[in-house]
Amino acid sequence: MTAVYITDPGSILSVQQHHFQVIHKDNLCQSVPVTQVTQIILFGICQLSRQAVKLAFSRQIPIYYINQQGQELGNCEPDSKKSAKYRFQQLKRLQDPEFVRAFAESITWAKMHNESVLLQQLHVSSAAFEPEVYRAFFRLLMDDLPMAYSIDELRGYDVTAESFYYPALGSLLPFNLGFRWRDLQHPTDPINRMLNLGNTLLHQQTSAFVQLLGLDADISHLHVPSQHQKPLVCDLMAEFRPMLVDELAVNLAKSRIITARDIIPENGSDALLSPRALQTFIQHWEEKLRTLVTHPHAGTVSYRHCLELQVREYIACILGDVQHYRPLVWTLPKNNAAADSNDWEDEYPVLVKM
């Protein structure tokens, strides 16, 4: 899958000789064969030629618009209602309280687990960090999930975990980065701005698989509809947020590839990141999606392929081909003394970084 990112304001997307071409100030910035393009993502004010729009529609290539705060403003997607081949099965499962509860609990558990693993992975660079405290907190929450009375209460567990997780993440980062807690609306530090952008890009990548494989993105089991995001996509991307978005943002900041100075764009506007930082983040995001990992059932695959496999796992689940949804969970190296005993490996597939 190839996404065409158009980041420079005033750029034009056109079609020449069976290639999508990005033109900025009369200069050719990018040229990609039409047959390779699966997404078109525009930042700020950009133009699409009539031919480019017509070709994108004919090939069912979704077009996404992202504002300067990293939120999706809108999209032009293929007619998802026509292509939602599994809507009937989704609606049937939606009426099954046992299925809904099991699915919601499994993705909540997996997200908490992966958040805990990321904290343990990062703690080696901070002598003041006490991993046992955080591991115990997450283990307590995860063990208590079966006692939640409702889906709303499961959501409450997730909120509680995040209220603990993000300050813990901040304690592992240099103080001058200014990251203290999660700020969705008015981020002023590079970590929050990268998290906002990364979650938007993860949503779009997951959404592409949801649409392509014939699911109705409005039928979900844990998340509710919002202005910018589709609930089923939020369900299916939850387990990936720590391992894809959070780890990437932290690594870019700790390595000083993106710094606090990058949150002030060159033109002085209230943009998400400077033009250079935006292009840098996108480059590393695509590299992250191409990163190879060891999947328990598929062998050596990319993170992008893992996203597709989990959408297929959900389809198998609603069809009854598998007994319950099996989210992907991270594991620490076996020689890591802080790692928990993996007594859940028989139930959940374990993803190992190469």
C-alpha cells in the first residue's frame, strides 16, 4: 500500500502518464504510479485536479483532509455502505451482549497490556522510574476488567489507565519536552502534537483496511461515534496505539529528531508541526509501518500487514470462524528481568519486535 502525502500548502495533485504527481510552485515533488496508490492525504490548503479526483473515485482511493491541529477534517471515501459486505453479520453480533462484552474487554485488556510493556521498555533510561509500581497498577486494572458491570464501566477503566499511563510516560522523558499529560485540544509540546498526528494517521490506515475488506465502520462495540473518527476503526486500532504511535513519538523526541522548536512553524501559524518536522514525522511513520515483526500466525510481516490481519481477525470473529477476537499483544525479551510471566500467551497472539 502506498499513501500520497501532500504537506506543502498550495500544492496541486494532478495526473500525468498514469502517475499521480504532486506539484508545488511549478516543481515536481512526487510522482507515484496510479496502480500503487491506496490513499491520498492532504494537509492544509491543497488542490486536486478534476482528473485526479475522477481517477481516485474510479479506483476507490480514499482522500483524507487533515487540519493544522492534526485532526481529520473530512474525507472522500468509496461508498462504504455499498461495499460493507459484512454489515449483516456485524449487526447480528451487535445484538449479542456476550459477544460485545468479550470483544470490548479483549481490546481494552490488550491496549493496557501494550501500554504497560512500553513503559517497561522505556524505563531502562530512567533510574528514578519504578517499573514494579506501574506494572502492579496495570495488572490490577487488567485483572479487574471481568468485574466491570457494563461497557460504560469498561470505558471508565480505559480512562483510568490513560490518566496513569501518560504522566508515567512523561516521567520517562526529558523535562524540557514539556510533556506532562495528554492534551487533545490545545497541545503545546512536541509529544502531544505528534501523538495527535500519529493517531490520525493510524485511524486512516486502519480505516482503509476496514473499508477495503467490507466492514461498516459505524458499527462498533466499545467506542462511540465522534466528529473526526469512526467507532469501529477506533476499536480495531486501540491495541496498536502504544506500539505504533506512542513509541514513535517518544523515540523521535528522545533522539531529538523532532524538538520543541519544531512546534513553531516558520510562517508563525498555529500549525501542528513545522513543515520540516511534519515531513520528518511522515517519513518515520511510513518507516514504522514497514518495520518487520514476528507474528505468531503469519511469520515475518510488517506492522502495516499486522493491521490488516487484525481486521481479518475481527471478520473471522463475527463470522464465527474463531471463538473470540484475539488482539495482538507485545512482549518483552525473555531475558528482561522485569517481564511478567506470559501466562496469557495461549490466549492472545504475541507480537515480537525483530
